[in-house]
Amino acid sequence: MSDPQESQEPEEPQAPQEQPNNPLHGITLESMLYQLIAHYEWSGLASRIEIRCFMFDPTINSSLKFLRRTPWARTKVEELYLEMIGKGNYRG
């Protein structure tokens, strides 16, 4: 008798899917954060998204760590980024 797992071929890695309607496709969280800070500065960012990592002794690393672990906060950052680039007054 053969083991059913041995007869299965390993799955091929899937190529990244094209996302033509996703304005965030290809933009890293780190890139978004740098652009938001350049545009709003930390104080402006903290007034728009009230989270401690923006308000008290903010750093890129602490903010990225928090945002990667906190989906609701990351969503707020993504929404603010989309709002910023959608206004047309941002030159990135």
C-alpha cells in the first residue's frame, strides 16, 4: 500500500494576481507610512488617526510593528493614504 501523501505532487506556487482596480496593489505599508508622514507629519497623522504609536514618541519601526499586528489600525492608515492620494494635492 502506498501513502496517499506520497502520490500527490507538490503544489506550484501561484503567480501574484493582477489587481488593476486595487490602488494599494504593490505599495508597501512602510512606503505608505513614509508618504503619510512626509505629507502630514507625525502630529497631523496622530490627529487624524488616534493611536498611541503616532501620538507618543512615534517611530517608523514601532508604528509598522503595531500596524502589522492590528488590522483595524492598518485599515485606517490605508484609508487615509487613499484619501491623501485621491485629493490630487499630493506629489509623491
